[in-house]
Amino acid sequence: MADAAAYYYEPAAGHGLRHDPFNAIVGPRPIGWIATRSPDGARNLAPYSFFNAFNYVPPIIGFSTIGWKDTVANAQATGVFVWNLATRALADAMNASCAPVGPEVDEFALSGLTPVPGRRVAADLVLESPVNFECRVTQILRLTTAAGAEVDTWLTLGEVVAVHIDPTLIEEGVYNTGKARPILRAGRMGDYVEVRPDAFFEMRRPL
């Protein structure tokens, strides 16, 4: 709809709407539910909606934080983090873990979740989450504008070095995405989407 009838704006000049549409248009987005520890061992758990997978081999995932948050500070200091799958059953706990609390507060305890030490990294898994990735930091990048000005946003990338999957989600050797009922961020003031088994359709790439 790139014509005169389209609602047009240039982000640098403002969108002119009641709420910025950007993060609702680029959505739904997977949730980076990231667990870290500080150098002195304090646990941290927080969700980030700017998250995705970026490479197959080796598997690399990444999340970005607007501002230098405890999560990225811990990841930089320790070189590791754990990603946990946020599901519909864990939505309230995930939401509780994003409370604006100090670094001394353990969001696992705050959210009523159970920390389990990683096998390969010194960070904790959410026991209640059906999938966990243990990751080693590969890069931490500060974002810039097109003009080269630094933005107060930090992209943390990590190589997945260990994977934990609830075996009930594996059927005939295939992971069943819909059965896990993951939730994704859908923008606006607080919208989420639940992935359900009946939402899937299959389309193969052209040969």
C-alpha cells in the first residue's frame, strides 16, 4: 500500500499516533527471557522483546536491551547467559520478572520460579520452562544510527552450547512448537500472542 492513501510518517519527526506502531508492526516477536548471574553470584532474570535467532551452525541467538541493564552487564562480566522459553502457562511469572527492581533482588524468587544451575555455564535455568538454551557470549554491540551516532541500546549475541527440552514436546524425533504454547510480544501497551497447534500451516520452499 505504498501510495498516497497510506499513513506515512518519518520516525525522526514522530509518528503522530497515540502509540508508536513500530513494535506492533514488527510482531509478534519471540521473547528473550534471559537469566544471568552477577560476578558475585546474584541471580537475575528478565524478559526482552527484541530477541531472535541469528545463525544455525553454530546456533547463535541475541537480545537487545534499551539501556545498560543488569542483564547485559552480567553477561559481559561473566561471558554467559541462559535463555528460557516463555509459555502461556508461565506468562504471569514472566511478566513479574520484568519488575523494575534493584540488582540485589532475585527475580526467580520474585516470580516464584525455580533456578537450576546450568551444566555448561554459570547461570541458571528456569526449571518450569520447557526449553532452555545455555549460551556463551560471542559479541556485545552498541547500536548506532545511520549517521553513526551511538544509541543507548546494546545487542548481546551468544552461542548456544547446551539445550534442554521437555521430552513431551518431541514427537517422532520432531520438536512440536505449538504444543509448548509459547507466547510472543505483539506490541501496543501490553499485547501478547499465544502460539497454538491449530495456528500452523505448512509451506515448503521452492526447489
